[in-house]
Amino acid sequence: MVHPSNRSSGFGLMDIIVTLGVVAVLFAATGPMVLGALRTYERNGAARHVLAEIRRTQSTAVIRRGVYGFHWGGDASFHRQSSEYRIERDAGTCSLPAEAATQDNVSVITGWTDLDDSWRGVRIQSMVDSANQPVNGVMFDSRGRAINNCAAVTYPVTITVADAAGRTRVIDVQLSGGTQLR
């Protein structure tokens, strides 16, 4: 008979196996929820980021007293990813910087920024006006109102941000310059 005081302390092999089994069951039960929550976090974070960049564009237009735009990489005339955008100045009636123009803080305020760098698998799925016509971005004048010097646009403009699973968040830009995430 082993005396209780001679027993070694610690975990035995059976204790470790049981603990690992419990952890595996818990992970199997909660893993999909955790992954779904991470995807939701990525999508929502990216949508808030895009909204903040659109508001930054609007503020830049007011502060610098000009027309500035949030230009989407999904523009059919450019060869960019749909997860990319940049903020730029319109020097006249749709006189936007060339695609290859680099950030100079005068005509190109921010160089091409890729959402996927910070928000894995998230992209701007579409930008359409209220007539469901595609638009390449949103522009603001010196009073902060939404305009478009490049095409006839009917407001609101709807910007859809999507994650890799196809779930979306939507940003609305009103003619008055008001923006909303829904």
C-alpha cells in the first residue's frame, strides 16, 4: 500500500488526455462562431474605415476649398483591385489624376490603398447611384456637398463593402453630403 504522503504531485497521462478531449469538444462547438465573429469584425471594420475615408475626402474638399473625390479601384477604366481606393483632387470638369500618378498631397492626396492589407478578404463590391448605375467614386465640393463632375449621378450613392463570404455592409452618400453606414 502506498502511503498518501509518498504520492507525487502533478498531472497524469489520463488527466492530460481528458483535458485535451474537453478542449477539443469546446473548440469544435465554438470554432465556427469564433470564425464568424472574426469575419463580421473584419467586414464591419473595413466598412467603418471606408466611411471614415469618404468623410476625410469631404473634409479635405471643405478645408482646401476644392473638389475632391474618393476614387474606387473598381473603376472600369483603371486596372486596380476592387479592394483599392485613393483620395484625389479634381482640377476641373473630371480632370482627375492618371491611374499611375503617385501621392503628392496636391492632386493625389492618398496613394492607392488596399483594404485587403488591413481587412483580410474585404473589398468594395460595388458603387452605384439610386438608378443602380455604376459610379467610380464620390466627389465633394468646397461646401461638402456630393457632386460628380465625371457623370450624371442620381443620389444617394450606395457603396457596398463585402467580405470573402459575400456578407455586406452598405454606405450611403446623400447629395447634401450626409453619409451613413447601415
